[in-house]
Amino acid sequence: MKHFGYQRRFYRDWINPRDLYINHIVDKETDLQVLTNKRLDIDFFKERLHQYRWEIENYIIKDKRFLTALKPIPVDPQAPLIIQKMAEATKLAEVGPMAGVAGAVAEFLGKDLLKKGYKEVIIENGGDIFLKTSKRRIIQIYTGNKKIWRGLGLKIKPQDTPLGVCTSSGTIGHSLSFGRADTATIISKNTALADAVATAVANRVSSAQDLPKALEFARSIKGVLGVIIIIGNNLISWGKVEFVRLR
């Protein structure tokens, strides 16, 4: 589940792709970086973002558990699609429904842009990323001030996209976590699932001894394609993961 206090996304200062347009879109607590191959139709994008936010907020008015629950809850079968997708993903991850909100919003918006004819779309929502790309991209993994992991990146191949790459942390950022993992990164075609599982995995890691069981938990979830977990000087990974070292 996310806490909504604003924190500046300083890592965005490191991003400077010469082939993409960059936009920063904010709607209340939602703070997005949007990268596209052509100029963003901002009015269209904001209208879609506002619609998804309205659907989530309106559902919370009907069922306040959707905002506060730390475990999966059933939802109305007539609920908006984004609500259903969040509930499905967080049920698999065994966490509360809002644990998938950032990934779900990023993916729904990203797919809206793809339907509108954009060929390159990267939407970053507080460290949770949806991307569709026609060329290789590198996602840097940030672990705070730990020098050993400085410059560690994850290679994303265009044939593997669209894809969700989501990260949760018990030591960095504003998300609620019950663990001490520096980063728990999950790769999935389902960005809401990647977000929810990242939260669940980070919750399970309080020390290096927890890494194998946390990894096994993530691997067991259908739809998870890759896992990276870091705590201190310890890293464990599995699946569709290819590391690069950035200078």
C-alpha cells in the first residue's frame, strides 16, 4: 500500500534519452514521468489519468477497505476494469489491493497511448514502470548510497515488451513496507502484478537469510518473469534478468 506524501523523484534527473519526448504529469498524489516517441497529447493523457483516478477514488468511497486493507479482498464483479485488475494481482501476491495501484495506472495509461498510435512508451510511476520499446533500454537499479551496486542496470530487450518492471524498498522511498530490502524488483507482462509482488517480496526480506524464501515465493506466482532482490551487499535473482554495469 502506498503512502501519498510527496517526495521529489530525484532519480529522474539521470534520465536523458535523446530519442524520446519527456513529460512530467501530476494529478493529486499521482506523479508520472512519461516518455514517448512523439509529442504527448497532454489533454488526452490527463483525461485518461483523471478517469482512472476517479474510478479508484469512487470505488474507495463505496468500499473503504480497498484503500486500507493489507490483505486481498473481494471486489464487486461490476467494478471498473482497473479495480478488478488490481484485486486480481494483489490476490496472487497476498497483499492489499492498493499495493498494485501504481503499476496498474502506469499500464492502463501506457496501453491507451499504444492504442493511440505511439510506438515508444515508457511510464514511470514512483519506480514502477510500464514500457513498450523498439530498441534496447537500460533500467538502472537504485539501492541508495551502497557503492557496490552503483551503476547496476537491467537490460530490457524490445521483443520482451510491453513489460512491467516494478520496484519496492524497505529502506528507500515513500511506500509502506514491513521489510528491510534495499530493492525488490519484479518483471512481468502484468504491471499491476509486478507492483504487487514487489511489495510482497520486500515485506518478506528483513535480512540476507530471507532472500531464498522470498525469491521462491516470487517464482511461484504465475506471470512473474524475473526477480531481483538486494539487501546490503547481497543480491539474488532469477528468470528473465540480464544485468549491465553503467559507468
